[in-house]
Amino acid sequence: MNTKISGTAAFLGLITVIIGAFGAHSLKEKLDPEALQSFETGVRYMMYHVLALLLIANANGLSEKTKLIVSGFFFLGILFFSGSIFIITTSVVEARQIWFITPLGGLFFILGWLITGLSFFRSTSKN
């Protein structure tokens, strides 16, 4: 399971770099500064969580079940949080049509971090 999580995270890292380059080079002239900053926030949070996925997948203090749950929350967070920001800032869809998706993605990130932290504390208390 760890190799699948790590492999998926590496692939998402590749996609993150491509999306970031696209934003920096192709959207600079098309988006206003506020929209470009939002787009960059989506890229930044995506990369943070790609790196977190790599760490989680290879962490010794977490059970396989916890790794799977946390990875699921982080994958959903990337999809909902970063994905909705990319869609909104590139004007594919108006923000008011999907406004609830971005905070839902943030909630997935929060849940993933909460479970990770609690799991490490539980793991430490057993040792």
C-alpha cells in the first residue's frame, strides 16, 4: 500500500509542477493579480500535501489503516480544495456555483492532519 500512496503522490507532484508552471507562464497575462494569487495558493497547498503524502506513506509510527485514511483525506483535499481554486480562478465555473467545494477540501485537509497527529500521539504513548 505504501508504494501505491508514494507512487500516486509522486505523480501528483509531477502534475503540481506542471500546473504551477502553467499558472506562472500562461495565466500571468490572463488573470488579475488576486486570481493569480488564489491560483498560486491552490498550487502551494497541493504541493504541501503531496509532500505530506510521501511522508505519511513512509512513516513508521502509523498503521497501514491510518496511512490509508489520512491519504484518502489528503487526496480528497487536493481534489476539492486545490481543484476548485483552479476551476474558479480560470473562470471555467463561477465561484458562486461551487463555493462550498473549497472549504470542504480544507476540511478534508484538517481531518487528515488531525488523524495524523492523534495517531502519532497514540503510537508514542504505547512505546
